[in-house]
Amino acid sequence: MSARLDAQFTFLREAEKLRRIERQNLILDGSRVENSAEHSWHLALYALALAPFAAPGVDVDRVIQMLLLHDLVEIDVGDHPITNDVDWAAVEIAEAAAARRLFGLLPQDQGDALLSLWLEFEAAETADARFAKQLDHCQPIFQTLYCEQVPDFHIEVVRQNLTVGRATALEHSFPKAFHHARILLGDISGESCPDLCARLGFLNEADALKRVLRASKLGDGSRHENSAEHSWHIMLYGWILAEHAAQSIDVARVLRMLLLHDIVEVDAGDTPIHGQQDPSALAEIEAKEAAAATRLFNLLPAPHGGVCHALWTEFEAAQSADAIYAKSIDRVQPLFLNLLNGGGSWVDYDVSLSQLQDRVGAKVSRGAPDVWRHVQAEVRPWFEAAGRA
């Protein structure tokens, strides 16, 4: 068990590096470039929000998993904007080698399964992979066209992509998205699909999660993580560690919960687990989050918004097996960031080992006791060395 968990956590720690890979696209307020981890989270949210536009037979949960994985290879090979002069054949070879290395960190059964899913996405021959590719082509386009302070160069890149680039395929594979983009560019006139516009409105609001900073810092300590990239990373944690759940769980539902769980922070901000503990203040935060959930999920057309809202509410209540496990795993990822960066939020909030056990260990043990036993053995030496045991 310990060797298997060691391998799983080795992969998850390595995956964390995707946050440091910058893309050409800007986040929607135009303040900075997007990184590949938060891009992957946003794409998974695209899959959930735009599911009604998928072809019959598409398994949206498999699409979400593909999109969580699709850019991991950039840890080794970086991102390659479509405007660059690139030897794409060489990139393909390098990405395949990166996939073998990264997924090879996992226990063989898991590594083989994830590599197979990544290869399926790359080949784009199945219905699931084709829809995932369509979304991967759409998100940068709408990210640019809805951006508040977008350079003219980026607009021209989108126009060329839609007229002579890879996104031309959207005219037949996802015509509503293709025509909406052309309308936003001013290249054609007409009315856009109201259902698509509403869903894009939700997705654009959700982009603000990339600007919500958490107490935890990245593994290299260079900056605080944001809630969008955290959501991506915790989805990987929930997926990879699912076999250690205390009860039988539906992994697809867990991933949807974790995809949505922090979206209320767009309005309410992040609440550090080692920060405010006053009951009245926590009650006020809960009220803000509930109001945020109502506002945000109401942006989605019915009944889709209600389904997402119910899933978020189930996560918050932490009574079902899926929610108990999801809540448990949400507490694990920051621990490894703190270990990597020299203590992080434990130092900032003067956390003791007993506080960690009360605020984190008890919750993790409830949903994944084997995971907590493993994690506790890793974190205890740090607390002992720091005189906080």
C-alpha cells in the first residue's frame, strides 16, 4: 500500500509543475497570461457546461478526464502557440516521450490507463476525443474574444485560426460555436445561439477564479496558488487516489464536485483553513458562498444550473460517500505544497501538528484513512524539526 501511495503522490507532485507553464492567451481581465493548469481546469468546466452540444453517445465524464490530462506533457516540452514556427513532428515525438515518463511515475495499471486516455485524445478518432478537441480549440478563441484588454495581435490570431487554421473544422463539428465566434469578430452578421451565449456567460464568470489567491504557495514557493489551478490539481488527486476511499464512490461525480467546489470563491473569496475560526465569521462566509452559488449556477440554463447547484450543495454538506471523499481529498493537496515550499501556510499561520490533526487529519481520515496515515508520516518530520509537534 505504501509503495503504491508513494508512486501516486510522486506523480501528483510532478503534475504540480504544470502551473508554471505559461500560454499565449490572457485571462479574461487581461492582467496576465493563463497557465496550462488553470487552462485545463477551465476546459473541464467547458466540457461540463457545454455538454448539451456534444454529439450523441459522448461520455462527458471521459472528456473531462481527457482534458485534465491533455496538457501534462507540457511540463517537459512547454506550450507551443499556433503562431510560432514549430517543427510539429518533433513536438509530437517529444510529447509522446513526456507522456510515457509522466504516466510511468504511477503504478503500472494506472499509468497505462492514463497513457491510453492521453493517446486517445491525441488521435482524436473517438467521439469523446473529438469533442474534447473541439473544446480545446474553442476555449482560447472565446478567451480572446471576451478578453477585456486584448492585444490586436491576439484578435488577428483568432481570425486566422478560424479562416485558415485548425479551428476551421469547427464550422462543421461545432457550427454554433464557429458562427458565434465569427459574429464576435464582426466578420458576419446574424444571431447567436442563446443557449450557447448563456453557457459562455457562466464560463466567462468562472474565469475570475483564476484571480482568487489561496493561502498555499506553489511547490517552488514562487507565488500563491489560485483557486482555478487548485481545482485542477485537486481533481487529479481525487481521481488518482479514488481507490483509497473509505466507502464505495462514483469517481465521475467526485470529479464534477471538485470541478465546481470552489467556484463560489469568484464572489466570496478563499477562506484559509488555518485562518478565521470564529463561528459567527464562518457563518457569514457560508452565507456569502450560498449566495454566490445561487448567482453563478443560475447563469446556466435550466435544468443544468440546478443540477450543478445541487452537486455543489452536496459537496458542502459532506454527508454522501462521494462528498465525504471529495472533502477529504480537498484537504490533502495543500499539505504537499507546504512540504515542497518549506512550510508555506503552516509558517504563515503558526500551525502546530495537533492543529493540523484537528483541522485537516480528522477530515481526511473520514473519507480516506489510508491516505491520511500515509500523509501524516510524511508531514510529521517537518513539524518535529520545526518544533511544532
